[in-house]
Amino acid sequence: MNAPGQVAPEEFEAALLSLRGHRLRPELRLEEVPPPTRIAPYALALTGEINPSTDPDDFLGNGRFVVLYDPEGQEAWNGTFRVIVMARARLEDELGADAMLGEVGWSWLTDALATEDAGYHSLSGTVTRVLSETFGGLELRGGEVEIEVRASWTPTSTDLAPHLRAWALLACQAAGLPPMPDNVSSLNRRR
């Protein structure tokens, strides 16, 4: 998260603390991974895998949530923090041909930010559709369609919890999980 022997600034520590202890959907499993080191002096990176079970065949999607902090600020960010997210999932073949897929994927992100009341500005990103066709010995697998949403924005406070929840909502929606009503917990499937 920072150079060895270097104490993280109080503002960055507050932001990290705001990310702890949240109950997210049980299908989303988070893991802290090494963050990027050249973009900002302080960073945190989480990866997430969406899988309703422990069976690799049930894998639905994955994503990444990164927090960057530069106490000097960066002009492109218009602030000292930057949140960078990615969500990737397989789609049904007919969705890959939908001309509105990009707009729909982007609305998943903006709706998730609004739902979680995540204050932000300077939002930018892409929605990518990947159509893969297999040939030769791989023909048995058939084609695959994936969507990938990549975005970054500058949060308006050090409370990054709404941003983490918005990313989790985006990743689960891209993976095809139905929305969870408020105050309802999902139960894991038993095998």
C-alpha cells in the first residue's frame, strides 16, 4: 500500500478504514492483491470473483476495485483520490448482438453509484463487448460473449464504502445475478 517504513497519511487511512466490515453478496468473494505502484504514492487493490458455489463451473464473472491516493493531487483526477473499477462477465449469445449493450453496461455503473449514494465527479470509462469464436480443436467449446466495464472517478469524500458497494452491485449485475431487495440476505446453495 505504501513504501516500507513510510507512514500512510491520515486521509488515506480513513479511506481504507471505510472499506472494512461490509456485508456484500455471498456470491462475491474479495481478496486483497498487490496494487499498482507507479500511478500514485498510495494504493489499495481488491479483486472479486462472482461464483454462487466453490465449483469452478459455476463461475459467473470477476472484477477489480482500486483506490489511488496522491496527497499532492493529480490534475487529471481533479482531486487526491481516484477509484478505478473493472467488472467482467460472460453473457448469453443473443445479448452480444444487442446494439444497446454498451449503454446498458454503462447504466449499470451509473445506476449503482446512484443507488449507493456514492458522491463522485470526473467519471470516465469504457464498456467492451468481446465476441470469441473457436476453431480447430476448440470447436467443442463454441463461441463466447463477454462484457467488460472499466471506469474511474474521483470520490467526493474519504468514505469509500458507497463506492465499494456500487462496484459490487455493478459486478454482480454484469454477472447476471438478480437484484437483492433491501434487508434480504441470500442463502448459499447446498450441494
